[in-house]
Amino acid sequence: MKQRLITALLIIACVLPPLILGGIALEILILAFVGLALAETIQVCFKRVSLSLYALCLILALGLSYADQSSFLIWLGVMILIFFSISVFNEHYSIENCAYLMVMMLIMAMTVQAIHLVYTIGNHVMLYLVIATYMTDTGAYFAGRAIGKHKLNERISPKKTIEGAIGGYILGAASAFVFGKCFVQEFSALFLVLVSFTAPAVGQLGDLAFSAIKRHFSVKDFGSIFPGHGGVLDRIDSLIFNLLIFLVWSMVIQLYLQGVMI
């Protein structure tokens, strides 16, 4: 417990300033996230990190991450063609593993795109999503320990309980809504409600989804860079999904305002 607490405080000290300040510090943090997450993704799948595969994935992931709407499709098409070609001509790369790498790179790229969208709205928005994510984790942990009896999904995560999930949702939704109402003036009332009351559920889904990946590949953690906490993906799996739902709701509202959606 002491090691986990010290590591958590160090993570906060390193990550919080770039998240608040934005700019170059944020871009460095994003590059570190993509680089480390890719290494963990490849390590889990192949048990070792091939330098050539890592370089290829990094180029494609960064291309997708910083592409505009038109060039994003170009990068996506190139990635699909390359990885399906690899699975056809190299027997050591199965179609399953190539598909896994493509999906993970796409998730990382969309996460980066979502982060950039967040900072076009306001610096407080990222802190809002962090609060929505980690207050949910905190509520789930303490509610699960206090009253947890019924397993949530024993096949994927044996320790999580339905009571913990409900407690996490309540604390996460309430914390996000109150913080957003007080400090994120850029949100409309509708958007604040949509994100605040879906993010806690989606964040927990992200945690379970990444746990399912680890179960599939028979590993405990994605990495070991953070003592007591695992790897980068172990720490931000819920936040990744909350960034994605933020991106989804933003696009839905934009299309609605443009009259594209009824």
C-alpha cells in the first residue's frame, strides 16, 4: 500500500502540471503516452518488443494521432493495408495479432485526437474528465470493500462487485457534474449532463475491456513502469474510454447543431 501511494503521488506530480498548462509540456506527455503504450501493447502480444515493428507502429500511430479529418482516412487505409500484408506474408504475425495492434493504435490515435479537442474547449476540461474517471475508481474501491457482495464480471475481473460499480458511478457522476457546473463554463447544460452521467459507466467499461485484453494474453499487467500500479495502460484505461466518449458526444452535438442528425 505504501509503495502504491508513493508511486501515485509521483505520477500526479509529473502528469498534473502538463495537463493543467497544456502547450509543449502537454505534447511531450502525449508523445510519452503513445510511445510507452505502444511498447506495452506489443510486449503483451508478442512477449518482446521488436524494434522494427515498434518503429512501424509508432509512425502509424503518430500519423493517425495528428492527422486532420481527410488525412486520417489516408493513414487508416495505409495501416490496414500494411498490417494485413504482414499477416499474409509473415507466418509469425497472425491475423488476430495484427488486428489487435491495429485496434490498439486506433484507440491511441483517437485518444490523442480527443485530448486535442479537449484543449480547444478549455484547460479545465481535462481536469473535469480526470475527476470523472478517478473519483469513479475511488468510489468503486471503497464501496466494494465496504458492501461489495455480488460479482460484477468474475470471468474478467474477479474482485470487482456490482455494489462497487454502483458506488463508483454515483461518486463519479456527482463529482463530475459539480466540478463541471462550477468550473467548466464552456459546457452547455445538455452536454454537461450527457458527459457527467455517462463517463462513470464508460470509464468502468474501459477498465473491464483492458482487463479482458490482459486475460486473453494471460498477463497480470500491461507493464511495470509504475511500481505497484503496472504500466501506462493499466493506469489510464478508464481515462482513455472517457476521452473517447467525450469525443463521441462532442461530434454528436456538433452534427445535431448542424442539422445532420435529428
